[in-house]
Amino acid sequence: MKSRRSPQDWHHILGLCLTIAILSGSLVFLFLHYDVIPYSYSVERGYIDNFLKILLSIAAVVFSIVIGVLGYSLIFFRRKPGDKSEGSPVRGFAPLERAWTIIPLIIVIGLAIYGAVILDKITAPGPPQTEMEVDVLAFRYGWQFTYPQYNVTSYELNVPVNQRILIKLQSKDVVHSFWVKEWGPKQDAVPGITTQVRYTPTKIGQYTVQCSQLCGSGHTYMTAPAIVISTGDFQNWVKQQQIAKSTTTTTTAPSTATINLVAHNIMFDQNTITVSAGTDVTINFNNIDAQVPHNFALYSSGSATTGTATGSIFVGQIITGPSAVVYHFKAPATPGTYFFRCDVHPTMMTGTFVVK
Amino acid sequence: MKGIFSLSVVKGFLAGLAGTGIGMGVMMLIRAIMGMPAWKTGPVVVAGILTGVIAYLAGLGVFHYWFRWAVGDEAKEVDAPPVKGWRRYFNVDTNHKVIGIQYLVTALVFLPFAVALQLLGRLDLSKLIPAISASAYESVISTHGLIMFFFVVIPAFTGLMNYLIPLLIGARDMAFPRLNAISFWLLLPAALLVTFSLAAGGFDTGWTVYPPLSAAFENVGMDMVLLGIYIGGLATILGSINILATIIKMRAPGMTYFRLPIFVWSALATTAMTLVFTQFIAMSFLMVLFERLFGMGFFNPQMGGQVLLYQYMFWFYSHPAVYVFVLLGLGIISDIIPVFTSKPLFGYKTVALASPGIAAGGMIVFGHHMFAAGMPAVLRIPFMATTLLVAVPTGVKVFAWVATMWMGKIRLSTPFLFVVSAIVIFLLGGLTGIPLGIVPIDLYLHDTYWVVGHFHAMIFGGFLLPTMAAIYYWFPKVTGKMLSEKWGKIQWALLTLGTFLLIIPMLGLGVDGMRRRVISYSPGLNMQLLHTLTAVGGFLVFTGLVVLAYNLVISFKRGEIAGDNPWGGRTLEWMVSSPPPENNFSVIPEVLDRPHMHGVSGSIHARFGNNDNNHDQREQGG
């Protein structure tokens, strides 16, 4: 180890410090002023975003130090042609090695403590009266939302703005995950247990619940609208849902054989359709799935497992949602059990067409 | 043509086919006798696979020595290789150098295949080809992951360890040469099973195979994968025993632990982990297989099971596994930098101890894969603490590397260029891992492309780029020829640019909220450009691999003659000829000091003997 440094060494160390200062300064400036994660629309997102900015700034400084030394060395410490001598025989420098062990140790311990504090802020239960409970059932491939205090069930998540929501998650079949990215954290829905996550949305608008744990071939489209509205609008919505619940709807075919069929979340809303033999059938087909094509098609027989069908009786036009179309065809004259499906999703959207 | 049937691989393959048929037939017979329908895909195929693999091993000839010992025959202590030349690589050969090359070639064959699989997925997401079905997409990406882990990364590192460790420690072969051969040959059926699962309906679950989805998934591709990984895991465990015994017991005189190259320290830490933890992925996969075959309910809440049990078991292996995937790469970097800077490795002792430090820390962080999974909320805090702590020994290595370069005399040869790219990408990966270690931030970033970008940065920086450096550094020792520097630099440029283009857009996609494992995304999100850049990066990487293949072939035929020590390295392998003799060292060297002591006057790493009978007094370094 050298005991005396030559002026050239100080020259290099100064240049290095300058390089590191410029690099880290520009990166830190970038991270603190640029909206790194867009669409921050909840209290929880606020905490997450701020912490991430701090982390990125620390990362920028560490990155600059290492790249600074690396880059500087690659430029200024190259072997000159014809120089056969070896480099300086420095084997280590204990104070430096101690410093670059202890300082990162202190930093990561600090980050862990702060992480625990922020975690508590976004997950700690508030007083029960201040939280609105929404029970969420995840299934392949959709979401069902139940509001126990209003006795309302819906396929859309409507919540009032600035209200802390407690989501209690259950799964009917496999592991799913509830995530509205504008609101921040996600939480897996696990069969056999009930998991919880809390949000306080701060901006009115329409967002999307997206399943964030691979659950099968319908995973990509396992979504639901997440709508944040004013408190007044929310109360109106609740009243509407309660009224709608009390009127019964029927899907058995009246004498004119008109059927309302909905395609939502890669599923039909009915598995069985019954008509009388030979009648003129009208199907009002409503495709709610945005960007997803569906149709209704009737066959003599078919299988959801293999995705095949034979003996086509009627093949409806394929429409891309959100849109609706009206199909007209004549039901088979021979009574029996027939097979209907969506030709685009032949293994996931099928049903039985009973002709009496 | 007749000679081809003397090759183990051909005999093994044919025996394996016959065994599979017999196993399937026997299972069908048993089912018919028991009154069930003879054919059911799951049980029949699994029975066929099990008997097929055993028949394949028997056909290869790996049981030959033990069988003769068991029946009391006089057996030779060390088998002479029955064939010569290129045929050795298609045979059961016990020489560690042959086995090392077998592993490396296997890895280099599966690497472009797995990359190509994923390129299909990338093209789909960039909307540059007509959309493929969801099931096909999920199968492709899941297979990409598993093939990369078990048939590219692990064999490549095992191959390097096999070839280099005896040479680096002054031994003539590994501790258990026959066991070594079996470990390699077990890999092939495992690789074939996972690859051909694609033809059997694939598996829709991601490489993590979570139940209940994996238990319910219908196609037999799932069973093939479960068994394939089980067999591959067995190969890894057997290999670890061998490597650990070799390093602990067969070092040359004077080769104390603190005179080992960092590659060997990394090998110690890596194999200690694979020995202890691989069982857990084997167990978790086996339990899923039993759910599928026998209707057992380990993870089925309706039968008293727990879904999360699988995740705990699976990640208990799969987290240490990722350190297995990078530790050796970090060791390669540590051993290459001194050679091309002509300086000793800065802080050798701390770097050496950092390897088991990372391994030890890596054992207790696995819960960070489950922060959103529904485990008891307060358990997440200790896992956050341990995850952040393991960054400290990792950081020590990175700082030591650049400190070694400072005031060195740097040669920008291809191995060193790859090391530089590796350091930058690995650092980027490590820094993007810190947000993932912090629970509230992970709850946003989990299952997004930020995670995908992070781990690809770690793997490119900790495995792919260092392995390229290793290939360019040790090819002269293995073959006696130098790889072309010109094509090496072209490959380096393609791989480095491709890596950055691949990874940085993924980080951007992650913060924008792009979920993993989805087959499309809403056009309104403006993600198509980032997906396209990622795809371009992937193609550049693939092109780099093609250039590597070209360089390997032309240099093998017409490369410049290397000599014993073309790079001026100061470790034991450069004391023997290139390629090394069959038994490495005719005289075992005596080790006098640490490796890589460039510029330290009076330091000699090792020499060949000092008594008067041995006139060949060669020294390494000084």
C-alpha cells in the first residue's frame, strides 16, 4: 500500500468526484421532478410514490458512484501500447472496505424501518365506523362485489370518493389478485381464506380492477369497472341497486321467444336457454367486454373441453364490445338438447339450448 | 453407421423408448385388471416416464460398474475411456473435462431455443404477428422460464464448475467421477420432458406452477413438467455433492481456503445451497403431481389443505435458487478483472466471504415473493429486513470490482468487455430490487413488468454476460485456440445493446402498471412502443448468440494458437498445457500465495515441486 500519494492521484480523485456529482445530481433531479408512476389517485399511492422517489434517488447516487469509478477507470487507466508493467499492487484498504460495508448497512436498516412505518400507514385498520366494507368474490373470470351494509351485489365496484374502503377478498376456485393500479397495493384472493386490503381513492373517475395472479386462459380479461363517484352519487347508485334487486327477471322464453343474452368477462350470463320447437327466436345480444369479440352460435352438439362443435344451426355475427346486435333465427323443429357457444371463446363460453 | 450404436446416448435413448412403452403398457394392464378404463392420460404417461428414465439410465450404462460390484465381479478402480475423440462427448465418460463440455454444450443448445420461445411471445405482445391463443402464450412463457433455469443456467454453471474446479484447485479429477457422469445424463430426459410438454398441451400456470391452478390444469404437459423438474433437481443435488467433496477434500498442498480463486468460493456457496434447498421444489412439485394423480388434497382447502403451503415450500427453494443463478457469475467477474487490470483483487478476503454471506442471507428472504399472497401481515416485516440486508454483501462485491479497476492497467479484451457490461447491468438489477424488497412498494410493483425487468437484469448481469466472459477467457485453455477478438467484440456490442433495450423498457412498463403473463393490453395505455423495443432487444440478444456460434466454429477450426497462458493469468489452470492433459497435472503443484497477485513483488501463486529429482521447476507468477 502506498504511503504517499502523488499529485497525479489527487488529480484523478478530484475528477472522479466531479463525475459522480454530475451524474448523481442529474439523475436525482430527474427522479424527483418526473412523475415516475403516473395516475396516483389514492392516499396509499401517495405514500408509495414518495417512498419510491426516495429509493430511486438513493439508487441514482449509488449507481453514479460505481459507474463513475468504472467509467473513469476505463478512460484514464488503460494500458498504454508497449507498456508491459503491472498495475499498482494495492491489495485492499481496510477503512474503505469497512466504510462500504457499514454505510450501506445503515442505509438498508433505515429503509426497512421506514418501510415498516409506511406499510403500517397504508394497511392499519381505522375505526370501524370510518371504513366501508366491500366483500369481493374472485372467480374464473370475473369479480362480484357485495356491500354488506347495504345488502347490494353488483358486478361493478362503485365507491364514494375520499372514503376508506375495506376490501375483504375471497376466491371461488384458484388464486387471483385484486388490483386497481391507481389505488396502489394489490392483494391475492386465496381459496380457503379471506384476505384484506384497504384503499382511500381521492379522485373521481373510472378505473379498472385487474386480476394480477395468473389464473388460466382468461386471466388477461378478468377485469371489472372500478368507479369512484361523489358521496351523493354513490347513495343514488345504492338505492338503484336495491330497487333493481326487488324486481324479478326471468330468462325463460315468453311466447315470442325473445331472449336477452349478455357477454361479460368472457362469460354468458345464462347457461341454459329454453324455447319451443320451431319458433322464431330473437336474441338481443349485448357484448359488454371492451375490445373483446364475441358471438352467439347454435349447434347440434359440441364440447367445451375440446372446443369443437358439429352441425351448425345458426352462427351469429361476431361483434366487438362494447356493442349490441340482434340475432334472428328459427329454432329447430325437433325437440331435444342442443349446444350453443361463443365461437371466439369455445372452451369458456358454452351452454345448453333446450328445445321443447 | 454401425458405430453409432456403440454410443451411450443412442443406446440410452432406445432403451428409454422401450422402457416408456413397457411402463405405459404395464400401467394400462394394471388398470384394466382393476376394472378401470385402461387409458387415463395422467397415470399411464407418468408410469411410462418413470420406467422410461430408469431404462434409459440402464441403457446408457451408468449402472454397469455398480451392478458388477453388486454381483461380486472384480471391477477396475478407474474406467479408461472406451472411445476417443468426439465420440467421448456422446458417451458416458467420467473425465470432468468431458462432462464439463457436455454440460456447457447442452446449455448453449437450449439457450437460443428458450430465447426463441420468448421472442414468439414478444412479437405477440408488440402486435407484430397475429395474436396467439392465451393457452399457447402462457405455455410458451412458462416453458421459457423453466428451460432457462434448469437447462441453461444450471447446466452452464455446472459445466464451468466441472471443467474448472479440479484445475483451479490442483486436482486430477472430481471426487466422484461416475456420480458426475450420472448427474449429467439425468439432465437429458428432464430437458426433453419439459421441452416436449409444449406438444402435450403445455402448462398454463407460469413457471411457478401455483395450485389450485396447476392441480386442476387438464393437459398432461403439466405432469411431464413436474416430473422433468423433479429429475433435473435430482441431477443438481448429485452434482452438488460431488463439487462440495472435491473442493473440501482435494485441494493441492498449500491451497488453503483463502488462497482459492473466487470462482471456487462461489462454487462452494452455490453447491451448499443447491444441496440443501433443491429438495423443496422437488417436494412441492411432487405434491402437486400427487394431487393430480391420486386426488390428494395438500393444497385443497375443501380437503383440509392450504393453498399457501405450496408457496412457502416452493419459494424456500426458488429464492436461494436465484442466488445459485448469479453467484458463480459474480465469481467469474472477480477472477477475470485482476487479469485484465494487472492488479490484485481489491479486498480479496471480504469478497471471498461475501459469497457464503450472500448464500446465508439468501436463505431467509424467500417471503418477499409472497408479500401480496395473503400470509400473516406482520410476517412481511422480517422478510423485508432480511431482503434489504442481503444487498450489503452483494454491494461489497460490486465496490471491490471497481476498486480493482481504479489505477490498474486495463486491457479491453473481449472477456473484460463482457465483465464491464455485466457489472453495469447487475448493478441496475440490484438497485431495482430494493423497491421490491420494501413491502408497501412491492404491493404495487408485484406481478408487473418491473419484476420481469429486475430479474432479467440480475440474470443477464449475473449469468449470461459473465458466462460469455468465461467462454472467451477459458476457450483457449479448453481448445488450445483463441476465439476471434473481432467477432467477440461484435457479439459483445449486440448482446450489450440488446440487454439494455430488453430491460429498460420493461422497467417502464412495470411502473405504468403492465401486468405479467397477460396476452394483450389496452391500446389506450401507449405501451406498444415499449413492448416493441423489448422485442428488438430480444432479437439483438438472439443475433449475438448466432455470432457466438459462428465464432466458436471458426475459431475451433482456424483460431490462433493459444499456448499455455495467453492472458497472463495467475491461477493454476494456466500452468498446464492448452488443452490440459487427460489427468490435468502430472505433478501436483504446491500453492504458495493467493491468486491474482499482479504487481505484488515476490508473490508466486504456485510451483511444481522443489526436490532435486524434478528438474521441471515451473512457477506461476512472480
